Amino acid sequence: MNDDVTADKKKKGLPWWGWALIGVVALGAVSSAFGGGDDSPPAQTDAVKTSDSQESTAVAPEEAPAEEEAESFPNETVGEENARESADSYLSFSPFSRSGLVEQLLFEGFTQAEAEYGVDALSADWSEQAAKSADNYLSFSAFSRSGLIDQLVFEGFSDSEAQYGVDAVGADWNEQAAKSAKSYLEFSSFSRQGLIDQLVFEGFSQAEAEYGVSQNGF
């Protein structure tokens, strides 16, 4: 794909200094035609020198990120480096609690020390990870506030991280109660009171449960 892009760029024409050179040559030709016998060296010589100097001073991009990474973790063993990179890869596509990520690395075969090193080396914000996890849960299922906190704690987040994560999503718990009530009614029959009791059992307040049930026709 990179070769195609390069070929396309070449088809579009000369680089900017190439067009500048052509322009200078054209101006020199016009000047020679109308200005007589001026023996001064043609202007394109400077243009060529300018373009040559620009090419000669061009410096290949430095691989700064790799050097900075090496400097940031100078004393890593191979196992620690691999554990850190694996932990970083997991966090790039899914939220984890600290203990959950350590367990994942242990499952991969890293030692306890390597797994803990790899996770801690990332200096992740676990409260932020809890917020991302809470948002993921609410994207496919309805939860009460306390029910979602319990779910995050089950994943390994601390109580404070879980509470922060749940509150950070700014969910409408009345709306969540209505969604939960609708889900129950889609696969089973309930009386109004029975459905209210079920929502309260899930962690919704009495007011939230009553609101959710009322929104579904009771």
C-alpha cells in the first residue's frame, strides 16, 4: 500500500522545488531574450544549489519513541518487558482492574513478580479504568447503581474505584430501572408488585423501581 501511495504522489508532478527551478529557468530564458548580452551566471544555478543543500541537510526521522522507552525502563528483564508490553496491549482495547490485569498475565504464564511489574509499570489510572468498564456494561445491559458497583468490585476494582467509575458515567437510574423492567417482561410475566420487588432486589430504590415499572405499562 505504501508503494502505491508513493507512486500516486509521483504521478502528481514534481516536488515544489522542481517547479521553482522550472520557473527560474523560464524567467532566465525570457531575460536572455529581451535583456541582451548579460554575462551574469544564470539564476537556476542558485536554485539548484538551494535544492541540493536542502536535500543534503534532510535528516532521516529519529526513532525517538524506542529510545525513550528504553531509557524509561533501563533495568527490565526480558520477562518484565514482555509482561509490560502485554499489559499495555490489553489496556489498549479493554478496561481492567489492577488485580484483573495481573490475573490475566498470570494466566498467560508470567510469574507473579513479572505480572505485577508489567501492570504497575504502566501507571494506569484504575478509577478511569473502572469508569470505562462501567460504561461498557451499561452499553449492553441495565444496572442499578449498587448492582453496577458490585459488578465492578467483582472484577477486582476497589470500592472507591468502583463508586468513582459508576458515578462518572452519569447514568439515569430511573431510565435503567425502566430498561431492566422491560427486559424482564420480554421473557417472563410479572405482576406490578412482583416486578417492583425484582427491581428492588437488583438494587434499585423503591422510587426507581416504581418508575421503571410504570414506564412499562403498569
